[in-house]
Amino acid sequence: MASLDQGQFSSISVALADGGGSFRPPQQYAIGPSIKLNRIVPARLDQDGFPDVVLWDRSSPRVRFLLGGGDGSLRAQDFELVLPQNPSSLRPSDLNGDNHGDVVVAFGSSRPIQAFLGQ
């Protein structure tokens, strides 16, 4: 389970299942000051098979990516995608079947959707 923690310094909290129907205490990950996250989107971005996270910042045209460490942890911000404008919708997927995470972004009625292919 992941949740957004907004405040002076934004962070996300991740709580892993304990196998008995409950959750372990959450781990917090700082993601920077004054970031207004719109969504946390789970994804498989790289080929390691571990869950990753896409963070959508609604205050700027940036999408941030945190890669999973395999033990339930997230690595520090691995990379960021700067878009031509603020997105209205975002969806991770593997569009071309190459096992690299891709991201499809919609910008509302003013622009068509755009696909960003992972490498």
C-alpha cells in the first residue's frame, strides 16, 4: 500500500503486507519540497520484476520514477520525465512488448496522447 503525504516536504509512505492480513509499519520516502503529487501509479518499469512507482506532479509537467529495490523498498529518485505541458492522465504499460516500461500520457483536448518508450 502506498500513500501520499503532503506538507512542506512531500513524501510517500509504503506499507508492505505482513502475510497475516495486516501491514508492517510504513517506510517514508522524501520526494522533495513543495511537490504537489497528483497520483502514485504502480508500474513495472525495468526488467528486474520488482514493483516500481510513477509519481505524477500536478504542479509541473514532470513525472518522477522510483524503482523498486526488490525488498519492498524504493530507491531514491532514479529519473524524471519532463513533458511539454501538464498531463491530464498518465498510464504505464509495455506498449511494444520489449519488457521495458513505457508511459502513455494524455494532455486533455488540446493535444493528442503521447507515448514515451522505455529503454
